[in-house]
Amino acid sequence: EPEVTQTPSHQVTQMGQEVILRCVPISNHLYFYWYRQILGQKVEFLVSFYNNEISEKSEIFDDQFSVERPDGSNFTLKIRSTKLEDSAMYFCASSDWTEADTQYFGPGTRLTVL
Amino acid sequence: KQEVTQIPAALSVPEGENLVLNCSFTDSAIYNLQWFRQDPGKGLTSLLLIQSSQREQTSGRLNASLDKSSGRSTLYIAASQPGDSATYLCAASTDSWGKLQFGAGTQVVVTP
């Protein structure tokens, strides 16, 4: 069964460093998302992406964050100048809009900022 | 702003009992509502999605209902098994771009 994959599974970085989280959505999907979950808190929406542009973003998604689909398969989230409060599990999701809008989530990348 | 609440936060039942999980939302103008399962340290597994025009969806032992007027959705899991132990999340989408607003989840333990 097709699935969303994410790399790395765990990323440790120093405060102020840049990180890139990678996702490979399900191949025929057209809509892509990033969410995050800080330990013990709700899953929060960050951004949605369609047709090579951001369709919606949350208040969290400020200039520190950017997304990109550099080729036909990868979808990345870049965090510039990481802060301690960026430590969280980051989930990528995708949907094809024909399967009743169901979003399929990847296993997540645990980001730890020291 | 859409707020999604799940009560109780935790639930423990003996194996074989039916599970009833509640989800409430403040804005009835939802596009759809999705139920997920999350195992510790893992990603989210989609269980069921209910479109705003639907009243319920069924998949195997799972049944989810949606009542927009009262701002509620309920997930029923029949004849629970220890393997059903997990955290169950509901999430509401209020626009066609798919942005999901999540509840905090209900942690379920099914004891043998």
C-alpha cells in the first residue's frame, strides 16, 4: 500500500542552525501539508501546498519557515535559524482530493533543538 | 476560529467492551471530519473520514457519526481488543484546502 515517507526520523540540531525536513508524498497525490506536534500538545497545522505554491499557512508559519517541492517526488520543510521552541514532531501529509479528501500522514521527524 | 475538543482525555475498558469516543467542534460549518489513530511515538493513521453531507461512515468494527447541528462526532469501536489501545484523534476541516484542526485526543487502553 502506498505511504508517505519522511526523513530523517530524528534530527538533532543546535539553536540557530538551519534544518531541512524531507517528505515523499504518495505518488499521485496533489495536495501536501506540514503539521507539527509539540510533546504533550495537539497536532497543529503549519502549511498546505498545491500546484507549486502555498495555499494556506498558519500564524506559526512565519518567515523562519519555507516549503518547497524541488522535484516530482520530494516535499521539504526548511526551518531557518532554529529555536528551542521548534523542538517537536513534524508530520508531512498528502491527499489526492478524489479519495474523499482523506489526508495520509507520514511517520514524522522528531526535531530536537539544543 | 474552530476549536476541537475530545472528552475524556483517557479511557480504560476491558476487552470485548464497545468503545465510544467523543469529539466536539465549535464551528458547524465544517468541510469534513477525520478520525485518526496514533500509537506512541508514531505517525497518524487515518481511520475514517466523514464528509459534511454525511451522517456516518463505517469500516469494519469502526463507525463514526457526525451531527453538525450539535457540533459533535462520535467514534464507536465494537468489541474492543488489546490491539485497539492507542490515542484516537479527531480533526475537522473547515475549508476546501484541507487545513485540519485537531483535538487533543483520547488515550484508550483495552485490558485483556
